[in-house]
Amino acid sequence: MKTEPKIPIPEFFKGRNVLITGASGFMGKILVEKLLRCCPEIGKIYIILRSRGDKSPKERWDEMTKLPVSVS
């Protein structure tokens, strides 16, 4: 079985647009942070957020971006 050559993550995402669902969850937050930090030449990151309870997607985004990402 032939394997494809491995491409570094920043090179793979260079100029590409990414759609992320679940960005307000634990893994989603880590993924967004990692892409922003490690892939400076990434295209656009599209994030789908839904309302939850009485909070609009905009309110959830504002809350999400105020909190630090922590994996400890």
C-alpha cells in the first residue's frame, strides 16, 4: 500500500478556508486556537454557532472569545 507524503499542518492549511462546527465546545475551542496560532497563512475560518437558551450566537461568540483556552 502506497502512503502519501506527509505535509506539515501549516503548509496543508495555507490559503485554505475551514468550516468548524462545535467551535464553542472543548475540542472546538482548542482547534480554533491551534489553527490561529500555528497556521498564519490559513484562509478564512468559518464558525457555525447556534443560539442556546436565551443567548444568541453573537452573545455566545463574545463570551467564547473573552475566555482563555485551557487544557490543564
